[in-house]
Amino acid sequence: MSIKLCAMKSLDYDQVQQLWSRCEGLSQLDSREQVQALLQDHPGLSRVARDENRVVAAILAGHDGRRGYLYHLAVDVDYRQQGLGRQLVEQCLDLLQTAGISRCSVFVYQQNEEASQFWQSLGWRERSELKVLAIDLEPFAEAKQHD
């Protein structure tokens, strides 16, 4: 088994999406178009691990110029406990730091204790003073048109 870590490409989307869907919940923000836009805006920042031609781990990463964000770290069940997740995270953090980003955040579902433990084992801390609020802009825009 020869695993290679490299930049995620648009052509990886189908395999990456299948991996993500086996490991966690996805939304309309994870469409091919949305992911390709992030990859285009931040080339080389998102990473995959390949065993031959098969994507066995993936992480999506981006930044807003001030803060970095990691999304959808997933490792195929058969490839866990080999350090792939840690290696992908470290590569992303190195690349974010090179881009001048000094802080990075990750969002974890409240009920995903395994993910919380993983991130904490890498030195990440929970920000209990923050509450995340979100709005979907498409329904928001449609509601404004009817006012």
C-alpha cells in the first residue's frame, strides 16, 4: 500500500463526495460547483490521500483572508488509525500559515464525539464562548422579494 498525499483537484469530486457521504452529513453547499469554486479560489489548499487511484481521505480548506477554515475531514474506515487525518490537517495548517493566516477553525457536529476527540487530540480547543448562527441565503432572498 503506497499512500500519496496531494492537492485535491476538481476531478476528485466524485470520489471525495462519496467518501464524505459515508462519513458525515452533507448539504447543498457541498455541490460540485461549490467545491470547485473553493478549489479554484484556494488552489492546493484542500488535500486528499490516495491509495493508487482511490481517494481514501480528504479535507476541504479555505480562508477569508483573516481566518482559515477546515471542512469535511474524512478518512475511509479501512484507512483510519494510520495518521492520515493528522497529516492532512498538518498540511492544510502549514499552507494556511504560508498564506498569512494565523488562526483556523473547524466546525464539528455536537453529537460527533469521535470527531471532537480527534480534533482535541491534535491540540484544538473548544470555543464554548461562541455560538454559531447561520442563514441560508436563497430562502432569505426569496422572502425579501415577497415583502
